[in-house]
Amino acid sequence: MREAAEVTALVRRAQSGDPSAFDALVREHFTPVYSLLHRLVGNPEDAEDLAQETFVRAHKALALYRTDASFSTWLLRIAHHLAIDHRRAQGRPHRAASFSGLEPALVEALVERGPRPGDAAQENELVRRLADALDRLPPKLKAVLVLRVVEEREYDEVAAILGVKAATARTQVMQARKLLVRWLAPWLDEAPDEAAERGDALRDEDGEA
């Protein structure tokens, strides 16, 4: 990626009517815009169309963009709004093919719990169930989890993209994780406090102190 100063220079040239500068901005930012949209809407063709529309809208609104803000954040905010509108128009999301290749390690990052001990087939089933569970999340919770955990963005940037406060983004990540843990409980390892509670219950049943 270009340095922020280089991006700002391109934006100013584009705002002055230089089409080659805007083309350079599209080439620079298309992949992250498309990647976010693919994860949010699930269908690669729809994500491609929405990515194109993101840049169409950005070009129309370019005069309103202030160069003291991050251009990439501004673009991703436009993309997020388009994804929300698309979800409303569709009624229900496509199966998120973008999540079909989730690595087992990402499971723990998303829900802060590892898989139950078992064979590879069981672990693969958890990954598949996680992809389904991500699709079930309300759009705002799915977006905040994708931005923060999958794309590893800082909370300030996540908040700017979603148009909320950083504290709100943190709360939404916790809400999303709680839902995922609830839905995926049969395939997840116990949290330490749950394991302790289970151990206490077993000792009580055995009549031990």
C-alpha cells in the first residue's frame, strides 16, 4: 500500500479532475474493498458489483471527502453501507463462500475458545458450523467481527468504518462472540470457569468435599 501522503496527493489530483489519479486510487484500494464486501455478502459476483458501485459513489462524492481523514476508511464505510442495503434487498444472505476456507486457528480468534478435543473431521465440522454461524449474525455484528477479528483492524478504524464509537464496537464484538459461542457450544472446548463448575458438580454428586 502507498504511504498516506501519496494517497492524499492522488486524492487531491483526482479532486482536481485528473482521471488517472482516481484510476490509481481504484487499483490501490479495490482488493480490500472487495474482500470486505465478499465476507459481508458472501457471493463473489455481488461483491464485485458492490465494489464497483463503491468506487462510482466515491467518485461522485469525492469533492466532499476531507483529506484529513483516512481515504481507505472512507471507502470501506461506503462499501459497508452498500452491503447493508444489499442485505435488506436480498432478505437473507447468501451462503458465505468467503468463509468456507476458514482455518481452525481462526475459530479461537473469533470465539476465544478452542475446539473440543477430537479428530480432524470434528474440527472440520466446527469450521463449517462457524461459517454458517457467521452468516446468521445480525449484519452489524457480522461486520464488526469481520473488521476487528478477521481483518485485524484497530477499534478506532472499525468504529470509523461502521459510524459508531470505539466503545460501541468493543461491545458489539463481545455480543457477536457470545452468540457464536452459544450456537457452537457442542463443538467448542469448555471455558476454564465452565470446566471448574463441572468439576465441582461431579464432586458434589460423588459426595466429596
